[in-house]
Amino acid sequence: MRWTTLLAVLMIALGCWSLPATAASSDGDVPTSAQSGRITDTDTWRAIRQGEAGFISGQPEQRGQLIQSEGEAWRAARNGKLAWYGGLALVGVVLAIGAFYLIRGKIMIEGGPSGRQILRFNKMERIGHWLTAGSFLVLAVTGLNLMFGRWLLEPIIGKTLFSWLAWAGKWLHNLSGFVFIAGLVVIFVLWAKDNLWDRYDLGWILHGGGLLKKGDHPPAAKFNFGQKTQFWMVIVIGTLVSSTGVSLLFPFTFADMAGMQVMHLIHAALAVLMVMAILGHIYIGTIGMEGASTAVTTGYVDRKWASLHHSVWVEETEAKEPKAAE
Amino acid sequence: MARMKFLCDAERCIHCSGCVTACKNEHEVPWGINRRRVVTINDGKPGQRSLSVACMHCSDAPCMAVCPVDCFYQTNDGIVLHNKDLCIGCGYCFYACPFGAPQYPSTGNFGGRGKMDKCTFCAGGPEEDHSKAELEKYGRNRIAEGKLPLCAEMCATKALLAGDGDMVSTIYRERVMARGFGSGAAGWGHAYGKKG
């Protein structure tokens, strides 16, 4: 027998030996449905519930996700905690400012204005202030409208008018964001150096800023510690609100769905904080204090006001330019 | 009162996309927008399943809850509809929706998404029934004609069911009993879990 024949015989023998085994496995012994993938098992359903994405043809790939549960959490946070705590905090701040006004009253220039003007903010500084402030007012009003308008304004003015206002507000919000960013850059460049910690700040803090009792005026340079806090709040929170805002303006360019939801919550929560702080700033700059508001309108303040609130700054300014006070 | 629901039977869907095409043609949905989509999971592997998804017309609809202009409303049949004249295209409904149902005609930078579009359960919108305005903004109103959504009507394998929730459940339950496997109504927990 040649070796090839032997090999052939062996192969046939092996084949015959293995045949019954194959036959037995299909002899009424159906593979279980789990093995054949016939049943949609619980793992598959769980994966779908947890956001498993599948294959989709002819449509954007992102639409392959079947269920997006994070939206529920986003909704709960926005309509729940954010709307309620944010709303209550804003009302709280307004009430606190009102109470402060009733108790402390308008802070007057003691002995009345001197009549002599001193330049506090030059034209560039005023432009920087109003780029930031003007755009912030628009952003705050239109932003709060998106958050609370449906519950506060829409029942009064009706759906059609409200929808038009919200639409216009959305565009104003989207465009003034860039003005706000420009304003942030300008005020940072102009004022950052005047907002660093100096030797008068501790005294100002210990005196409670002189807000607590009449006639108390701790010395301060160009900006006191309260203004410095406000400044860095605007820079830091403003930058965070701006960057999240820009990412919301370009949906899904910088973040995915979960990212967009988180950005929106950060944007809205920080914006509420900023509005609260700015309400205090607007109060003390206008109805809360005599002689303060002209600093950002005409740029000039009364020399008496300046010497009470920014004594060191007056001395420094007059030392540099003796005629500036005239 | 009937409560309208969709149900896609994963054991029957063959990913023919007939529902997508039927919807697009019936409502003359603009280019780039598909109110319905078919997704295949475990594609090419054991356990491959396809599901057809659109707006599920949720009981406690997240889109309705987050809309800043309150443009959504729910009909007595539980169908969630919206008013495109009020929509400002903010995209909030898309962030909230578990099913990715809301669609926008443009890409969305600078808030330029346009008016949101989504499945209407073939029930049109707030315009007068069968008016030109309704057709142009929302598509046809089959519900007003006493008909059910075309996607489900056209489904070749009757995987996609649409209609009264109780009826849909009954048909599905009988199917599951008869075949002895394949229960699990996709998305019902999210859409109708909170109430009826």
C-alpha cells in the first residue's frame, strides 16, 4: 500500500467516525435561543436604555443613539434646582438690597459736594465699562427671560408677543456675548493692575468697607477691596460664562450632548450668581451712593467724594498732576 | 379616551426603512430632516436587532417641560404637538428629549437652527385641519381623517405599531405569548413610565 492510499483510508475512517457526532447535534437538539441570538436579552435592552448607539444609514451618525437619558437629568436640574434656587436667590438679593437701603439709606457725601471735579475714569476706561456693562444688561435680561419668562412674562403678555420677544432676545443674547467678551478684555487690560491686593485692603475689610456705619471711610487707592472683589468676580465668572456661552453658540462643535447639557447648566448657574453680584454693584453705583455714578458717565467725580472713598488715589493723582483737581 | 402610543417590535423589524420613507413622503419633510429613523444594534453580530424610533409622544414630555416659549401642547389623545410660529429654535427640546426626536432645518451656529420639526403622530399642528398652512408646516393630518400614522400602516412586517396604547399593548402581548420570546417594549419606560 502506497502511503498516499493509506492517508486516504485514514481520512475516510476519521470522517466516518466524526459523522455520527455531527448528526447527533442536529438530531432534534435545537441550539438554545440565547446561543442563536434569537432572544433580545436583558443586556441588550439595558444597553439601549443606557444610551447604546447602533448603526444608522442615510442619517447623521449621532442619531444612532436610541435613548438619551441624560436629558432627563438636565431637565430636572434646569426646571428644578436651577430655576427654584436661582430664582429665590435673585429675589433674596433684591430684598436684601431693599432692606439695606431702608436701614442705611443713601450714602451721602458728608458736608456736601465740594463742587470741584476730578477725573476718575478716562474715555477708554468708560468705553471698557460700558462695553461690558451694556452687553451684560442685555445678556442678563434676555437670559433670565429664557429661564423665567415662560412663567412670569408669558402669562401676562400672551404667547405670540412673548415668542417674538424671546426670539429677538435670543439673537440679542447671541450677539452681545461677543461685545461682552471684548469688554472683558478691555477692562482686564486697563484695570487688572489696580485690582491687586494692596496695604489698604485689610483695613477696608476690618471696617466692613465703611458700609456699616455713617462717617466711616477706610482709606483706599483707585479701587477698594469691595470693588476688587467685584472686578475679579466679573473677570473669572465672566470668562467662564463667556466660554460656556461660545460653546453653546456652536452646538456639538466643542462638546457632545452631555457636554452641551453640562455647559448650559454651568452657564446658567454662574450667570445667576453674576447677576446677583452686579445688582449690588448697580445699587451702590446709583441710588445707594451720592456722587458715584458720574465716574462712568462723564468720567468726573466730586473731589470731596473721591477724598472720602478713595483718599489714597486722590493723593496719588494730585501728586502726579497737581492741576488735575482744577 | 384613547391614549396614542408607538411600539416597535425588535423581533420583527427588518431595517427596511419603509417607515422612514413613508413618513418623509407623506409629510413632504424638508431635505435633511427625518422624523423617523431606524437603528440597528449589534450590527452584523449575533443578537442583531433593529428598532424604528421617532417622537414617542411621552406622557410627561421633557420637550414640553423645558421649552422657554411653551410652544408644545398635548392633545386629548396624548399626542405631543408644537406650534412652529412660537418656536424660537433654541434647541432645548433636543437636549431634553430621550429619543432624539426634535430636528432642525439648519446646522445651528449662532442659534440659527430654524423652527423645530418632529413627528406629529400624523396629527398635523395647531393650524386648521387639512389647511395648506398645516400641510406646509406640519405635514398631513391623518388623525383628523380617522387614520393612524402612515409609518406603522406601511410597516411590511407589522413591527411598528401605532394607535391606542391599550390596543397596541394587547397585540404585542399576544405576540410575545404566541412566539414565547422577545418581550421588552423599547422606550416605553422613558416615554410612558411616569403615568399611563
